[in-house]
Amino acid sequence: MTAHALGLSTTQILARKEFSQNEIEKINSLISRREAGEPLQYIMGEADFYGRDFIVGEGVLIPRHDTETLIEGVKKYFAPEEKFSFLDFGTGSGCIAITILLEFKNSFAYMIEKSDKALTFAKKNLERYGFAPPTFQATSPQTERQSPLAKGRCQLVDREVKKTTIDLIISNPPYISSGEISKLDRTVKDFEPSMALDGGTDGTDFYKMILSMAMKILKSKGYIIFEMGNLNQINIVKNFSDDFVFVDEIFDTGNFPRCLILRRRD
């Protein structure tokens, strides 16, 4: 944090014998924020995901390494040079969509996010990795009017997609049960956005919503890849609709089936 506060490298910090009063105040300010429970990623302004740094801050969910299992799921069912389109539902910082775009050079992303704060970070990260100009306007993919993003490889979507054109729906939706939010670590419950955490009574509200809309936008034999929170949710999602068949699951480092993969039957 000291290096971050002063804009210096670790080597430069170690070589310093003393600090100015202004520098000390900057360091103490960051220490106070951390002591108050603020996530280190917010303080540093970045979080690592799949070997890349993404800009984060207040108002956006911090990327987790467990979510990297979703990328592994995509790699398992899509070839590196394959041309496909996907919808990242609840894109947040954009880490999932941007990682797929970088790992699959012929992919096209639709990114849905209803939080204006989170969209700010998604736009910054898109720009960081060369997918967006400094400013652009969100549109729906079925409209004639298109944003600058649509001329490239990704597009922000501000309402429901209606055309059946998507090969893959991928999402790390809010899946914490409403009653469990208060039991989370304070670094999460007091700082990260509740709308990115709260999945309703049993944590399955967004899974059900996505599955219900999927038949309208997902191609025949198209895939759905979810991050899951617990075994009960997995059972509910697997049996929610006869329109989808369970295909696979990928385990995280804690040996939990974090990534669930479904496929449209027809």
C-alpha cells in the first residue's frame, strides 16, 4: 500500500530512508481505510482476474478467482479460433466478458449491467484492453442504431435482448440468500454493492430469470455457464426447466462445483 500511496516501486520504497509529512499522511490515510474494513482491491484500485488487472472501486463487485472457473468452462466447449457470440449477464467490472474477448479472438460480447456505477468500471476496463472509446452509448442489439462498440467486438446492452442470436449466456449472478447477507464478512457486506450479492430468498432469483429469458435469445444447442453458490442452488437450476440439459461442472480450488454448464436441448 505504501508503494501505491506514493506512486513508487517497492524497490524505491525500500531505498527511502525517510518520508515527508505529506507522504506519511497519504500512507496513514490508506492504512485507516484498510483498518475500517475497506477491501484492499478498492484501496489499490485494481483486482487480478485470470492473470490480468481490472480497475475496480466502490460500486462494483470485486472479481474473485473462483469465477475463473467460468473461463475454463468456455475453453472446454469453444475452440480458440471459433467464432461465437455471448451474453455476459450482470457484467460488473467486465472482467468475464473482456477475458473471453481476449482469449477468443473471434468472439463477440453483449454485456448487460443495470448499475450505473458498475458500468463506469466496465467502460474503463473495456478502454484499458482496447475494446472501447472513452465514451459510448449503450443500445440494444436488435435496434438499427448502434454504439461505437457494436462496430468492434462488444456492445453494452441496456435492455433485454430479443433476437435468438446468442451462442452462450455466461453469468456470475447475485446468489447470496437475502438472509445471509448480514452474516458475510464486513469487507463484503459493508463495502461491495448489495445488488451484486443478493439473490433473493434462496439465492436463485437471477438464475431463474436468466433461464426464463434464455429460450428467447439462445441458439439451438447453445450453452449457459453459471457460477454457483451452493449445492441446493445447483439442484434447483439443474431441474428448473426441461428446455435445458445439464452438461458439465467445473470445480474450484476448494473442490466445490463452482461452474455449472447447461445446454439448450433443441
